[in-house]
Amino acid sequence: MPRSLIHVLAWPLLGVFLIALPHVLSFSQQEILAYLVFNVLLVASYRLLTLTGEWSLGHVVIMGVGAYGSALYTKHFGVPVPVSMLLGAGTAALIAMVLSYPLFRMKGFYFLIGSFAAGEIIRLLWKRYREPFGGPKGLKRIDPMPDIDIGIWSFDFFEPVSYYYFALAVVAVCLWIMWRIERSPVGLTFHAVHWQDNLAESAGVNVRAYRTLAFVIASGFAGLSGALMAHYIGTINPTSFDVEQMVFVLTWAIVGGTATFYGPILGCVVLTILNEIVLREMGFEQMRPMIYGLVMILSVLFLPKGLESIVQRLVGRKPAPGALAEPTRMEDRA
């Protein structure tokens, strides 16, 4: 079968699969599937940040900014939930813009540590102030998505299947936007800033401005993923966005690979299946951080280009030119 025909058929088949998938799963697995959709948006937005060569340890906290922001807009100002989600994403992007001023005076390892420190400051503020953040217990009874009745189908967003479809539609649009950004002149400049920042600067590119732009856009999408999660589970607290959760995001990205758009998504899906089906069924769920660490080490040693390299070999496709010289170890990337 010609490769072009495979590409044409792949997307409709994937769409049919994703629509039918929740109907063959149990209730608990449907809930996991909804969480998976949130996490796909989170890890895809994280990759957008890494296009400029910077790796952050505060991305999950930025997700939390979107979650807290959206929840507070509905609880204290009565903003409709769909609008509050967009406002939460905008708040995350705004906070990222403020943080960019001190953070982008640093590069590499120093940016990594600086992003961790900034994230911890934000988390400590959530813990310290009961008003409006709820203190250590966080926020509860967050307004849910209102039900929608379109005649042929009624969406009850307390049900995981309905919320999964809603989140899937939102995330699909977000992924398409990020994909278009990466292939636009702006995205090509992100790559140039990553690989040849001095050359790009000599050609008139404002390197700091483009790194800030990538940080702000990625944070906006991360904030939206947090808002989607907050209005689904109905409660959030500072522990939901601690460094342990950030390690999981790093693991998804490294194991999946960051040379392609789908690499981190593949890592997120595979490791979620590993955790929810294998580890939980075997009673090893409490050992997830240790097992994730082991998986990351094995991936760096034996699969340095990530799971995406296996897909490329299976389809017989050579790596993209921008990915040929990409460092395979996190310390080289950071």
C-alpha cells in the first residue's frame, strides 16, 4: 500500500478508535482514559517548551496555576466553566511571562534549577494562604462542566465517557495548534534558537524573546490541561502539582523521545498503560516512582532516542533533519 494512502487512512482510523475505545473499558479504566487525555496535552506542551533547548522543572506547577485560576474564577466570580478554563490558561501564560524575566537570565542547568525554585515558591503560596487558595487542603467543590443536551446525545459531564469526549475534542484542537506552530516560521526559529543560538542572534533573532514566547505558549496549554483536570475531579491541592508529578512528565518525554511531535505522547500513553494495567494489577503501584526511574535509566542506556525511534524504524522513515544531531541524554539537552 502506498505510504500516502496509509497517511490518508490513518487519521480516520485513529479517530474511530478513540471514539469507540471508552465503550470497551470498565468505569475505572474510563476515568484513567480521561486523565490520560489531560496528560497528553501536558506533555505535548512541555515538548513545545523544549524546542528552544530549555528544560523546566516547574511545568506541572504552571499546570496547577491554570487549575487554581479556573477554579477560582468559577467559585468567586461566577464565570461559566468553559470561559474560566480559557481564563485559567491565560493566567498560566501570564504567570509564565512574569517568571520569564528572571528565569531567562539563566540557561541550561541554571534555568532548570531556577524553574524548580520558582515553582516551589508558587506551591508554598498555595499552601500558606487559605484564602483564596484553600491552604494545604486546597480547593474543593469546584464547579463541574454544565450538562449539554444536543438532542441526539446528552452529555453528562459527571460521567467519564462524556468528559473524555469533551477533553478529547479540546486536546485535539490544541495539538493541531501546537503542530502548526512548530511547522511555522516561529517554530523553525525555536529550533534555530535551540541548535545555533549565537548564530541566530547574529542574524537578528531576539533569542530571549523567542524563548519567552515558547515558554508562554507552552504554559498556556499546560494551564488548560490543569483546568480540564480541575473541573473533572472537583478538587485540587498543592500536592497535586509537586516535583514527583514533574518527574513523571520528564519520564514521559525522555522515554518517548522529543525529536518528533508524537514522541512524548507515545511515552505518556505507554507508561500510563504500564502503570495502570501492569503495576496496579500486580500490586506495585506504590513503587511507581522507583520503577519510573528505572525505566528512565534503561531508556537512556538502551533506547537513547526514545520510543519514537522504534516507530521510525518500523515505518522505514529516517529521522527529521533537525533531530539527527539531537543529544540523547537529558544532561546534554538541559
